[in-house]
Amino acid sequence: MGPRVTLIISLGAFWLAACDSSSGGTPPADTVEATDTAEPADATAPVDTAEPVDTAEPADTTEPADTTEPVDTVEAIDTAEPVDTVEAIDTVEAIDTVEPVDTAQPVDTVEPVDTAQPVDTVEPVDTTQPVDTIAPGDTTQPVDTIAPGDTTAPGDTTQPVDTTQPVDTTQPVDTTQPDTVCVPDCATADCGDDGCGGSCGPCTGTDVCQGGQCVPPGPSDVCAAGLLVADVPFEATGGWWSFSSHVMSLSSACPGVTTGGSGGEERVYRFVAPFTGEFHFELDAHSGSSTTMALYLVTDCDAIGATCLGGDRGFSSDVVVDLTVDEEVFVIVDVVGAASALTGFDFAISGCETDCSGVTCGLDPNCGELCGACAAGDHCGTAGLCVTGSDETGETCEAPFVVDALPFSASSSTVGADDDYVLDVCLADITASAGDGDAAGDQVYLITPSESGRYEAAFVFGVGFHALAYLSTGCDDLRYQCVDKVNPLCGVDYPSCAPSLSAIMLAGERWYLIVDGDADGDEGGYFLDIRQTCASSCGDRVCGPDACIGSCGACPTKTVCSDAGQCAPTAWLVVNELDYDQPGTDTAEFVEILNAGALAADLTDVVLEVINGDGDSVIDAVALSDAAATLAPGARLVIGQAAAIGAVPAGVPTITRSSSFLQNGGADGDAVRLVRAGAVLDAVSYEARVAVAAEGATHAGTDPGEGSLSRCPDGADSDDNAADFTLSATPTPGAANSCP
């Protein structure tokens, strides 16, 4: 490569000598301006020589020509394209001449040609054709750059600029500084940036990179990797995920949680509320799982106890929370025991958008959320609007909300209501568990039906409101006047239970419906709907069955209901007096039967049964037809031992028993009853209530050995043994009872 460089320099010297001899020894002025590399040479337009060349002085480029210093070429000649003298020499990089050419001395290049990139000449320089140059010093004509081999001016010892190709000036060759090379540094790092835009390597498993080191993920890492859910309804079925890690645990500080702790892997869902409303999160472990699960919602996974919105644990978990639109929460599905003991789970999210337009204190119709509370001293009316404190409507039974037409609907709230009523137990519905409503606000509705029928009051209680509601015929003694009561857990802890009250109401009756709190401080909103579920078809009938209300009414004692639904006189057989114990040996036992009705009684198939209370078994049976075929109204019939039969007035039908036939009572009690074809006509228990032969809550009393148990007044029958019987000092078999 060296000889080719020398050849180019020799050609330049030859060219200078030729010019010197033709001009009398004075070389022409060098008109070359330092080549500007900011713009590429325009090969289609002539070189702009708007500034005339001063031939008196050497050409001044950046500074006046220094004739003492040789030409300094800072930029080495870029010979990326081979030197072609037939075609103009292509220099990719423009020639940068800081100092102008010194024409007083032969061209001396102090800086040798940079051979870091060797000059590549495809063909040797062709010297048979002279270099085509413009007349020396002629600056009136632009330099012709079209023809190959055309140089800009004589005396220029650099390689002629080839303008057939544009000069590439995008990246000037910098020969003063070597290129800087970035060296990656992973000496103290296992992961992360290597300092040069690369990576020191990935972490394995579930580890995450922190400060160049692979470490197990923390709670925030696990939550950040959770599945994004931004719409409802959402359902998922599965098991654990690749990012599972036991780094979180259910906190007992979570609302709804009594026992915290969970020892297995977590799966996280990042939920963003699509609207403002109530959202329901449900989790169910698959059948066959031998471990329970935990479900909890937090806003900060590094502070579970402080930011928990709600939680639950078990084979089925359920959490309900209120969220505003775009609010983000982390839903953590956790396993209490080992994940291997879980066969899978079902997870679902549902929600409803609240709408409180036109409601200030009741519930919104979409989600059952309380829309607000009334000002202090005010209370909520039936339309979900606040009522001023001076208006006491709805606060007491004396000033109730009046149900003036059916069906009736109300949206209200007990928040701010006075506490006026306490119900510790409803005797008509003692199976319903409840508190007493003490220290909880209550509201009262009055229902006065215009026709007989069955009526129902259905409730929807607001979220978290444990309500106690009851239906009563009065407000003076709620224990006994209460007819039906709502279990306060219905609709809240037991979602499948629909809270409602029901009763048969007759036209014109006054009924009170009271909405109360289950325990101290329980208050909230509710929807109430009252309607008639069926109407009575009794019409003019006063007795007999009815498909809606069960019966059109009951007839008084000693009457029966006719086919026309009217009460009519009838025969009425009762056990009127009995003496089952005497001093010493029982020899005068008897039972007196009385027809207390207005018609003669047919005694066919009528039997007196004697019952032992220990086992409730029938130990004796006597057919009344053995004494007579019928029994006239007011007539009596006596069954007894000979001593008792001897005291019966003449004309009274009797049946004599040869020995003792009545039981003497005791702790279990004993009884007698009249039966016709399996139907009980009358029954009397004594000394203790016998379930199979009792009328009323207790029994008729005890015979100490003197006297007898007698109906007083004679023949009275209210279907209550305790009320109807008394102990008479003198037995009167076959005659009117001797009442005290």
C-alpha cells in the first residue's frame, strides 16, 4: 500500500512543476476553501465561488495563510471507495484543511497519511490523461465538478474531491479519540441491569430481583402479579398459580373474621371496581378438599390488618364490600392448611350499582344500600324521605304509619328512630331466635284489612342490619299479643331465608307491625311490602272450612256447624263428674256422662276409655249403648262400682263394674275420654296432664279420697279441664253437681 501513496504525491509534484514553468515560476493562487462537511457536495450544481479569489494574497480560509507552517490535515483521507482516476476519486469523508495551502514552499504534509484504513485503489492511477483543471486563478467560472478527475484548483495536494457521489458527512471520522466500549458489570449482581443495557440474568422460580439479588417475593410482589379483574360478573375455577407463595395470612382484624391465620399459598386477583356499588365475593372449595380456605380483601398487601375491608374462612367463604368506581382492592384467595389438601376452588365476583336518586334515608332499590341518615331529631318516613322531629308518625302504636290501601310498599330506616318497644319472646313463635330490641330504634305500622284473608309482610333488610320484626294484635303485652316474628338472621347470615311475617286477618281487625333492631344499637334501612296473599270465600258462612283462612269460624260449645256454614244446636256428651279414689279400698268409683246439648245423643259406637298415664295406654273400654240407645238432652248416665250405683236416682241409666276400674293418678297422671268411631268427644286428665286425653294446658285436679272432681257450673265445657273442673266435697252420681 505504501508505493501507491508515494505515486500520488509524485504526481502532485509533477503537476506543480508544469504549472510553474507555464506561469513564469509563480504558482497560481490556491482558491480552495476548506471543505465544509456539514452539507454534502452538490454534484449537479457548480461549486459556489461567490467570494472572488484574492490572487495577491494566499487564499485565506479560517486564518491568513501561514507560509511558515506546512499544511495540517487533521482528518485522514477516507479511501473507503478505491481511487479511480478515470472516475473522480471518491472520498467518503470531506477533506478538512484547517490551514490553507502554503504556496511559497512545496507542499509538505507534516501529518502522514493515516494508514489505519489502507488506501484501496482498485486500479493504478492512469497518468496517460492529464488532470483536467480549470485555468489557474480563474474564479469567474464555477469549477466544473461533473467531469471525472476535475480538481478544484491547482496546488491542492489533497486527493481531488469526487463529486459524482455525495459526500457522506453524517458521521465524521474522529481520529483524535478511539471509540469508548461499555463493559458489563455483574460482579456483585445475580440479576437486573448490567450497566450497559443488558441483564445479569433472570431469577428462577418465584424469586424476584431486588438490588441485583434474587430474593423470595414479598406480599406486594405477589399482589402486583395478581390477575386483573375490571368487570362483573366474574367467575374462575382452578387451583394455584405459578406465583404461589406463602407470604400472607388472614388477620383477625379483618371485619367479619373471628379467627385469623392461614398457612398455605395464596392466589391474588387485582379487582378494580367498574362502578360505585356493592360487590359480592364468593369462594367455595371443591368437593373432596380436606382443608378450609380463607378469603380476604385488602388495599395494601404489606399492611393486611390495617387495610382489610372484610374476610371469611371455611369451605365456603363470602365477603360483601362497598366500593367506589375505579377503586382497586387485592382479593386474596388463601388456603388454611396445605395446598395439596385442596382439590380446587370456585371463585366468583358479582355486584350491583347503587342508585339513591330521590331517596335520602331509605335503601337504594338496586343493592339495598342505605342512602343516608336523617338529621338529629328527625326520622325516616315510608317513602325514604326524612320527617321532621315534630312529626311523631310511625314512632308508636298510638301514632303509627297507617297502611291505608293494599298492596302497600315502604322504603324506610330505623336510624334515628326512638326506642319504644321491647320483645323478649313471642309465645306464638318461640322457635325464632332473636334479641329483645332493647336500646334499638323501632317503627310501627297499623294494618286494618277491609276483608278477611291471609296477609303477608315481606322485608328486604339493608346490608348488615340485624332486624327484629313482629306482627301483633296489640302493643300492651307483646309476649302474648305477638302472632309472628321474623328471625333476625334471615336474609343476613342465612341468605336463603326470606324474612317475612304472615297471619290470617279478619275484616276490621287492627294489627300492628313493628320493625325493631335485634340487639342494642342495631339499626338500618329496609324495604317493606304488605299484600293480601289470598281472600276468604266464607261470605255469609260463620263456620266450616275455607281454602284461604282455614275456617270461617268456630261454633260455640254444644252447637255444631251445619252444611250451610251455620252453627246449630246438637247433642253434647261430656264427662261431667268422676270419683276415682276413696279412703281405704276403692269401692265407690264412678264416671257420670251428661248430654249437655239441645238434641238427643245417639249412643251407638260411643265408648268410655280408661287411660293409664304411664305409657298413655287404654286399659279399659265401656260401651255406653250397654245402658241405653240414646240419651236425652240434660240426661245423665253413670258407670261405676255397686256402692256408687246404689246412690244413683231412679230412672238414670247405669252400667255396673264389679271391681275397681279407674286409675288413681300419680306423677304421670291418668285420664278418661269419650270416643265415637275414633273421634274424641271429650277428655279429662287428672293429677297430671296426659297428652292423649287432655283439654287445656294442665289437668282437672286431684281427688284426695273425699269428694269428687265435678264440672262447675254443672255441665260447663270450655275445653279447658283446669277451668271447667273443681273438687266437690260431696259426690252426686246421676244428679246435678254440688259446686262450692
